Amino acid sequence: MRLIVPIAVVLILLLQPLQAQIRLKPMDGVEGRYLIEFVSEETAVPTSSSDIRSMRATQRMHLTRLGKDLYDTDLVIRHDLWLRQAAAITLSPRFLERLERLNYVARIRPESRFRAESQGVVELPLSKTLAQQHLERIDVDGLWAEGYLGQGVVVAILDSGVDRLHQDLALRWRGGSNSWFDPYGEQAEPLDLTGHGTSVASLVLGGDATGSAIGVAPNAQWIAARVFDNSGVSSEGAISEALQWLLDPDGDPDTADYPHIVQNSWGLAGTEGSCNNPFAIELAALDALGVLQVFAVGNSGSAGASSYLTPAFDPHVIPVGAVQADDEIWYESSRGPDLCGHAQIPALVAPGERIKAANLTFNGFDTDNASLVDGTSFSSPQVSGALALLVSKYRLKTPKEAVAALKTAALDLGGTGADPDYGYGLLRVSAANQLLAEAGVDLKEGGIRFSRAAYRLLESAGHVSVVLVRTGRIDDPAVVSLLARDGEAELGKDYDLPSPQQVEFAPGEYRKTIAVNLIDDVQTEGIEHFELVLSDNGGVNLGEPSRITVSLLDDEGAGDAEEEIGGASLDPVMLLSLVGLLACGRRRG
């Protein structure tokens, strides 16, 4: 068995294709899979934590009634869509008439299903010392030189997943139970079987492990949700649930743990020029929270005018096209105009030809692996990264100020003014920064906070690595005190940490990891807690969260604990299966 993994890895490395865009192609329906909508008076777009609680309570009531009324059937609730007051279910057709008679069920329809297909061109292995020209072309140097590299900003990647073992991404994951979501319940830890999401994430916030810088905002953090399962199949219910998760990742509406930005490099195949958006409710709800949503406009440019893919036309998103190295429109970049009267399509363009990006590590075999990629899937993450830089620097009245600055500062290409090929033009980050500075937009105060609000581990894990991050300006040194406060867990008995502990940040340093030793007393005690609290030493602003809870579980609670070391892994059988999946990824859609 030991020989299988290396052989599988070698086969994969020889193939090494990467999808240039995820297009979700409609599949034939499966008998017995439905989307049902409940009768409800809940608001369509929650604007407060009380709205979310009310919607969830109403949804629980509906689901409870449904379970009782159909208790003697084969009903399975696959996706709880509380935002829509709906659910994706499986139910044998012989019970459909009973479902239709329920007076609290407003609508029943077959659930749309999709298969991921690739479209575009991807190059094979390359020199890891290749210079990264896309960062120069969009001009990130000014903000980088000022010390703004996305610190304090969280970007969600809605894609095929992310390979958290890649050196460019490992330390940038926010971590915890509120930072990864698999609507199919297949992967408990971040994982990527195609490499697409890994490449996308790296272009937003990757570092320089591949030999040169690749990410626009390398001090930002990522969270992620999958849009299709291990077999490359997706569904309307799963995508809706993934978007819904972004509104409240930890399930507590009182904690603002939703992302600042969502990067989407996917679209629905065969929807060129469509005005039908099955995800309008979720996108509107995210917009109401102030979450910026970036979408690849699509790689269907050969279809001509209005070749954008759903949901890139949605009025709440920022659709992004791609240009070649000579600033000509990339031949497959989808075009406007918007036939729905909602938006300028595309809004912006960014480099999308021969872009170096991180690729799969193959279970840690090649942790700085990289490939060259083409397409709007890889131009659009540069806009997400640019937004992260501006959000990290400025105290904006609304995040859309940053979007407006990028549009105004863009290099006009094609016809004068916004046009259906280039939108407002080529992304120029430093010019947008200058516009906001000249407009007198206030800067964010520098601060220090924990990267997440809670940790949950086994006593036997040995230690917990607590991450502190700086926000705003980081060009001066800063010092903060870390204090421990006992709960059920006691200092010296259940954990060990010098308290108070001085944590010093050097100029330009944005992240510190503090190891708190855990003591396994081999006693059955249930769940125990202690707190870690930040205290400023004068002159340092504390961000939120400045107080976190660490929960310790006995070994029998292993199923509820997170791993402290390591990440998701592939067993030999899955590695061999991945060979076939990646080989199919070569095909052009």
C-alpha cells in the first residue's frame, strides 16, 4: 500500500490540468428531489440579528411540522434554507400528493442539479522563479509600500474548495468551525479536488512561496465553502445553503463573523444573456450586510454580445472580465451589455492570460506547486484582492465606496467610457487609493485582535495555537498583553501560559502565533473552558474579538473537536480517483 500514494502522485503531476472556469452545467433531474417553499411572512432580507433569529425559529417550526406530518415516509431534508424559508428534500414520488396537501407548503418544484465542467486553457508545470507581472499591471506597489496588504480583512472563497496545505494559503486560513462549510457533508476540513479554488484563493491573498508574490492582499485571511461535491455535482439547494452560510458562519447572529468580500469564480452554463437568477435572495441578503461580492463574468466570449453567465448580471455583484498581456480583451472573456437593465457588464477587467497561481499540493507532496492559468476565474480574484487592500486602509462609510473608486480610477480601454467589453477599464489599485486619499476618507486606526473568537480542542492535543492579527497601519511597533482567565479549566492544572504575556509586533509584522500548552490530566471532566483576553499597554487599539474562549474536551469528545496540527488528507484510493477527475478537467467546455 505504501507504493500506491507516490505512484498516484506522479501520475497526477504528469497530468496537472486545472480548470480555467467552473461552469455549472444543468443535469437531468433526479426523481424524488424537490425544493419546497413554506408559507411565511418573514422578511426576505434580514437586516438585524433579531431578523435572523426570527427566520430560523419560523423555519424550525416548519421543518418540525413537516417531519411530523410525513413521519411515516422516506423524507430526507438535505438543505435547510432558512433564508428563503425553504428546504431541499428527497421524497419518493408516491408521497408527493401528501406533501402537496400541506397548507403551510406554498410551492413545490424539482431541484435543479448541475455538473461542473471546465472551460478555458491551462498551462502545465512552470518555473517557480517566474516574475509576476499581473501585480505590476494593476499597480499594488503604492499600498504595499504604505504597509497595507489586506490585514484585518476576511475574504470568502466560494468554489471547489481550497488546499490549505499550500504554503501560500496555510497560515492565511482564519480557522475554526466558522471558516469552512461543505453543504454536502463530505469534508470536515478544507479540501480541493480540482485545484480551481486553490488557484483563485492564491490570487486574492497568496504569498510568495512559489518563488514570487502572487496574491494582491497577502495579509488578508480566507474562509471557504464548496459549490460542488466530490463527484463534481452541485445543486441549487447546496449553492443556496453555501451562500446562506456566509451570512452567519458560526450560527450566532450576534457575532459579526461574516466575510468582507466573497470571491465567486463560477457561473451557470447555458445562461448567456439570461435574466433569471436562482440565487437573487442570497445575493441581496449579503449585499444588505455590506458584503462585497465579486463574480467572474464568464468565459463565453465566443458567443458574442451579452455572453455573461448567471449570476454575473445581479445588481448586487461586481462582474469582472479578463484582458491579455497587451491589454486587448481576452478572446473568451464574456461580454455585455446587460439585457436585464441592472448593471454595467463587465464592471472592470484585470489580467487574465498566463497568470501564475498556486495549484494542488497533492496531500502535501508539493506545498509550493504553481501553474499558469487563463480566464475570468483568475482575473476576478485580483479585484477581490484590490478591494481587500482598500478596505484594510480606509474607514469607509459603505464598502461600495471602494468599488466606486476602482471604477473611477480604472484605465479606460476600448471605446470612451464604460463599454460592454472592458467595462470601466483595467483595474488600477494605486489610482483608486489616491482618489480615496484626495477625497479625505478617514484611515482605519491600527489595532490588534484575535483572528477568531473561539477554539475547541481535545485536552490531549498538546497545545492550542492562538493567532493575533494587526489591522490598519502596521508600520510602527506595537505591544499588547495576553492574559488568561480560568473558567472550569484552571491555569497550571488544565493549561499553562505565562500570564500576563507581552506580545510584541515589529514594524510591518501583522500576525503572531502564541502556543498555549494544554495539560491532559487523564480525568473525565466533560467540556472545560478558559478565556484569553487582550489588554493594551497604552497607545494600542484593541479590535474585536479581544476576548476568546478555549473549550477543552475529553478524548471521548473527539468528534466535536478541531485538529490543532495538520489538515485534510487524501487516502490512497481518493488519490487514485483524483487522477481520473483531473484528466477529465483537461477537456474544454
